[in-house]
Amino acid sequence: MERPRAHLALLTAVAVALTGCSADLGTRSASGPATPAATASPTSPAGGPAALEAAYERVIGEVLPSIVQINTRTGLGSGVVYDSAGHIVTNAHVIGEAREFEVTLASGGAPRPARLVESFTLGDLAVIKVDDPTGLAPATFGDSGRLRVGQIVLAMGNPLGLSGSVTNGIVSALGRTVSEPQTQGSPGATITNAIQTSAAINPGNSGGALVNLAGEVIGIPTLAATNPELGGGAAPGIGFAIPSDTVTDIADQIIKGGKVTNTRRAALGVAVQTVVGAQGRPVGVGVMRVTPGGGAERAGIEPGDVIVSVGGTETPTTQALSEVLATLTPGKEAEVGLLRPDGSTSTVTVTLGELSGE
């Protein structure tokens, strides 16, 4: 699917919305079930409260020097030192439309100029590079595929501009699909396999580190929840992070080739917009344009058709369609339910393409 032209944000069953956790962004949303966690070796220390406290101190001392503050003209966020060459990974929504930044190390000192290497807005990730990498302390990235629910984690970043802040919590759930609506300077993203955590995430935490007690970065904090039923007030203990396996995959592609060449995201090969019914509710995704030679065209999908389901999952909005496609694999087949312009319905089989990272 090409990038949606319009969308309607979905809310979870408990009416939870999300806010981007850089200091200048607005409301976002998430939905999707959790999937079972993979097996993992324990990282919690034995020996009681004193040993746990000592583990916290050790991990903070090891990892905090790798966390930086990123300032743009419109706000601030966090970043994680990726390598000794000066590459720093952060959220795409932290940098927005900026191309030049000031980076402040956790150890202090004068801000260092940095520039954008590439932004991968589809997955809300970006890589920037400081001009002077002297003294940078690269973080150790762990295997997020080995996480389990209940594991203790620490969130490190610069919430509200308070540099070097740390909060603690647990891995609350795994395998979430988190959707971000489009805002100015942030074209939106769908994050698959997101880590849900109870560690407090506040504005400015975006792009920082979610760390296990082995001192490994296992995620990049990206979103914090608010409750619309309480007037947008905080929903404590609900935050989301991009898993480290995704972060390292995207960052390595950007550093080596200057762009993301393999998004690992499925695409139908259509440009779409949400269709609203007579009752004012979204009823499907209208096809505006079909990519020549793409899977949709080969399956007989035409402009004017309305996509109502993919793989048996309803797609009332472009956001819902993005969420479904983000869980599918390029090259595989998917059954697509259609409402034709004449009012008839049909189901076609589409061989999925790969979503471009451009």
C-alpha cells in the first residue's frame, strides 16, 4: 500500500490514545492484540532488594552515557549512540522536518552539531550523525526477540528536558501493533511487534532507550498513553517502544546504504483513502490509484473499488489497512474483500509486494 492520503485514528477497546514522547507532538493511537513472548534467559538479579538496587545502579552507570539529548528548532527528544563513528538512532518524529540538530551528551559539555543521515518515517526511526564523535559511548543493543512479559526494564532519556532521567517498570506485553496518526512534521507510522511497558514515558523520552538489567538496549521508547475519557489525562503505566531487533535492522540499512532498502512491510500496490458511509462512520478504504504491475492490479482491483477486509480482518480505515499489512509478509498471498462501485462484493487473492521505504 502506498502511503495513505487520509485516515481516521483508531482507539483501543479501553479508549486509550497515545502521545508521541518528543516534547512537541500531539495525540497518537494504538490498537492490536499481544502475541506470546519468545523464550528468554532471566536477567533479574538474585539476592533481594539490595542486589536489585545494585543492579539498577550498575545498569544506569553503564548505559546513561550512551543517551543524548537532541534539540531542533521546534522541540527536543532523546537519542541513543549507535556506534563510535557518531551515528545516533532516534525517532523520526523527534527530528520532524529538521535536517540539522544540536546534540548534548549525558556527560554535559557544549552542544555538538549533527545532521540527518536518513529518516524512516514508516517505522518512526531515524539516524543522525554528529560532526565530532569524540567521547561518544556506543550502547549495547540486545535481542528483543528473547524478551518475556514481566522482565524489569528501565526507560532512559530526557523527559521534559530533564537530561539523564531514568524510570523503571516491566515489560507489560509484547507483539503490539501501534499506529500513529499523521501530525505536522510527523507523517505517521505503524510499529509492529511493539513492546508495551509500565516504565513512565513522558514528552522528551522519545528516541531514548528501554534497557534490561543486563545493560542492553532492547527498545526505543516512542509513545505514551493518554485517556480521552479523562480529557486527555495521563494513563499511567502504558507506554510503547520499538523493539531493538527492528531498530538495528533499520539503522544498519541506513548507515550502510544511506536509505532503507528492505522495509519488510507488505504492500497491495494501491493509493487509498478512508470512505465514510451515510451514518458518518468509516466503511472501508477507497482505491484512488493502482500501481501498474503491482499485486492489486494483477488481482483485478481497480480505482473506485472499496477494500473492506484483508486476510479476514476488516479494514474500515486506511490506518486499519496499514496495521493489517504491517503484520503480513511480502511475497505471500492475501484474500482481499472488495465492495465494487455497482454495489456487488467480491474477494480476490493478491500476491503482496513490498512497501517502499521512500
